[in-house]
Amino acid sequence: MKSPHPDIERVLIPTHEIQTRIAQLGKQITQDYKGESLVLVCVLKGAFLFMADLCRHIDLPVNTEFMAISSYGHATKSSGVVRILKDLNECIEDRNVLIVEDIVDTGLTLSYLVDLLATRHPRSLKVCTLCSKPQCHQREVKIDYCGFELPSEFAVGYGLDFKDFYRNLPFIGILKPIMYENDL
Ligand code: 5GP
């Protein structure tokens, strides 16, 4: 298949598959939380597109919250250092909280976030990630909803960046090695 972008070597997940899967996840979440309300916590920046599409498939009373966490800087490998750049605006005590992530790689970021939010005594705390790389997990993190399992390669698109670019690609793909070979 011809690459849809000059910097992309190959497409991993085309746009229509992303959208179909998100609709399924939204339906599942709607069923699982029937009769309840939900706080969706978007982990910025990577999950902003996923969150925007997912919340439109959830037919429940929903609050949207945003958190910014840094674990990567400008490289393609996890530093293991997690910093909160922006915290939640609202209290989540006694609320059903669903963390919305872009991708779980080592799991360090997510495990930090789950531990942190758990200290705030939510009624329930679950995780929904668009992508997971099971071969890269270093921490045991329970993922309640997962869109796609990816190979252990660096992916971009649909919110996933390289040096803060490519988030706006409507598909998920692999960059040509020449784009990042100086950073590896
Ligand atoms: P972890 O702590 O699980 O290793 O990394 C989580 C964060 O690293 C993700 O939220 C994402 O921002 C970034 N990340 C991990 N794998 C990838 C990848 O393949 N592509 C991109 N663009 N970011 C990734």
C-alpha cells in the first residue's frame, strides 16, 4: 500500500479501523457504567484525539478532565521520569474515574498515574488506552479497555507524536528511520 505521508514508512492502523474500534469501546463503556456517571481523565497531550472521539460514543453523564504528564521529553525511549505538568481541576473523591491514555509502553507512566489518582479515593478507577505494547511492559498495570496491541516499535499519528509533530495524522504509523535516527 502506498504511504499516505512522505515521512511515514508504513501504516499500522488505518483511520477507519481506529474509528470502528473507538465506537466499540464507547459502547462497551456505556454498558459497563450503565446508570452511573463518569469522569474521563485525558492524559495530555497524546490522548486528546482519542478522548474527543471516545467521549462522543459514551452515552452517559460524563465529566471531562485533563492531566499533563511528561515521561519522554523529545526522545523515543522512556526516561522513567514522570512529572505532573498539569493536574486535575476537580476533586474525584467518590467518582467513577476512567483514565484515557494514548499508549502504554513500559507502563511506568500509567502505574504512576493510577497510584496517584487512587490516593484521592475515587469510587472506581479504570484505564482505557488506545494502544498497548505488551512486549514492552515493565510494570504490571491493569488495562480495562484497550483499543489495539502494537508491536514494540515507535508509532506516530492520531495523537502520538515525535518531537510534538505528527499528532494530527488521522492514522497510526511508523516513521521512516531517517526521521529519528539521530535520537535513538
Ligand atoms: P510508558 O511510561 O508506558 O513507557 O510511556 C507512556 C507514554 O510514552 C505514552 O503516553 C506516550 O506519550 C509515550 N509513548 C510510548 N510509546 C510511544 C510510541 O510508540 N510513540 C509515541 N509517539 N509515544 C509513545
